[in-house]
Amino acid sequence: SRPFRTTDHEPELIYVYPLSLSLPAGWNWAYAGAGLVHQSNGQSLPLSRSWNRWYLMTGLEKGNDFAVTSRIWKRVKEGALNDDNPDISNYLGRAELTATWNPNRIHTLSATVRSSLGATPRGAVRLEWLRTLGDGIGGGRSNLRLHTQLFSGYGDSLIDYNHKRT
């Protein structure tokens, strides 16, 4: 195979607290949590991109049909000499909101919006469609899926985090 241009990775330490609190209109507050995430592309300078951030997250559900999740984060400060990308929060954002709809057992549609929440509005939108392929053991839902994605904005990959892509 040919060399990879980038190999982004994102290990996380996550704490999730299950809630199961009833909300109006049949919604359920399913969980809240916090995490620490490191995101890096594994490259050496001048192509190195990495950052660490703390985040808070929560999720709401309405049966098996709808889910809304959100995360808001704060970058962990680095010293000026060690920071490969001091402006990364202005492009990869500070918060995201994802809405998911399962119209039936075969299809899943999802939209994610990410925002810099800054004076210069930057962020991204990702639309996804997943389709289950075949049946699982005993006629249940298969875990094999077709995944189609459309992305527009900043941060599709770390190497080009400050370039808008569609």
C-alpha cells in the first residue's frame, strides 16, 4: 500500500452517568458525562497536529426513533513552544450537536453541527446515512452497514484543520 497522508487518532477517557429522567413530549434524558480527549495525526513537524481538551456531554432520547447528543469542550492549554496549532479551537470549534433519526430498523439518518462559538463563525456540518445490510443471527438487526457521509466545513482531518473542505 502507499503511505498514508494522515492517520488521525483520538483516544479518550470518558465517564458517563446514566440518568433516565422523563422529559416532556416523550423524551428521556438518557445520560450526562465528562471526558478528556487527545487528538493527534501522528506526524512530525511541520505537519504535526495535536490537541487535548476536556468536555461535558449529554444525551436525550425519544424511544428508539430519535436521539440528540451534545458536547461542549475547553482546550487544555499548552506552552507556546510546544503548541503545534495554537488556533485550532477557532476552526475545530468548542461545541457540537448531533441529531439522529431512525425512521425504521434499516435506515439511520444523522446530522452533526460543530461551532467555534467565536467572533469569527467557523465550524462544520456532517450529514450521514447508514443502511443495515442483511439480517443478523436469528432474523435480528445486522451489524453490517453501508455508511454514506457528506461533510462541509473545517476539521475533516487534522492535517487540514484550518482549510474549509466539502
